[in-house]
Amino acid sequence: MVDGEVHRTVVIVGAGVAGLAVGTMLRRNGIDCIILERRRREHVEARQRAGTLDARGVRLFREWGLAEVLDAVPAPEIRGGFYMPPMSAKGIHLALFAAETFARAMIAQVRDDDPRLLDAYSDTCLRHVWNYQAFATWITDLMHDTGDPSYRGEFRKQQARAELRRQFESEASNRVFSEFTAGIA
């Protein structure tokens, strides 16, 4: 360490998908960090993880030099990307979005002494979370409404079916729908 230089170690609490991703991203960028986990390593390595990755998660792992992680991902590959059903839980998507956002913010802070990304971290992540919550609510309601009319009536069933058809027949609607289901919106 050079005289007057401050040594910083980032402390990450939790060795889940997000914690391990942040730790790896920071270390691969020369930033010292330690990951604290209350459970034993054996437990962490054996426990069930979040579900499938969407296109954003695949991109993140490839871009950050973690492509080897994809070898263990339970998702079929379709046309160079990974398929994620639209109603699948977006937990891993949101965790990895937050992990990457935090890693980029820490790198900017440590390398450039630039706090702007850290200052915007909560707002950035919350905006993304609420955007996906709105999509998840919309698609779940839409899928339920297209089926049995006893759910919300024949009128809503036909309305929902028209809306669902529009997602595939309208180029603009399909683009937005596809971005959300792929995790890139």
C-alpha cells in the first residue's frame, strides 16, 4: 500500500447467488472483499438455489467471466439464449440485477472515487423491482383470466385472450413482452 492510500475491504453478508456473484465480480476487478455466511460451507454448497436464469443472468455471467456457472444451470438453450417462462419467479433475476448494480457501483467508488452509482443504488434497484412486480402481476392475472370463465367471467376471459393474442400479433407488444420474459427490460 502506498503512503496515504486507504485500503478498503468490502464485506458481503450472505453466500447466496447474489453474494457470491458480487464477491466474484469485485475480486475479478481487484477489489478486496470477504463474504460472511452463518452456515457451514457444506450447507451452502448443498442447499437449493433459485430457479432458472433469464437472458440478463446469462449475459451477466458471460460478461463478468463467469461462464462456467452456466454449465450447472437447469435451463434449455433456445437460439443462443435461455428460455424462461413468463410466469416464472424473477427472484434470481432481481438478485443478480442488484448484485451487478452493486458491483459496478463499488468498482466506480474504489477505482475512481466516484460515489454516484452507490448513491443511486437503492433507487436503481427499486425501480427495477417495481417494474418486474408490475409485469409479474399483469402476466399472472392475464394467464388466469384466459382460462376458466368462472374465475372472473366470460367477458374478462375474452378480453384477456385478446390481450394475449396481441402480445404475439403486434410487433410492438411482442417486443415489450419478449424483453420482460427474457429479463432484459
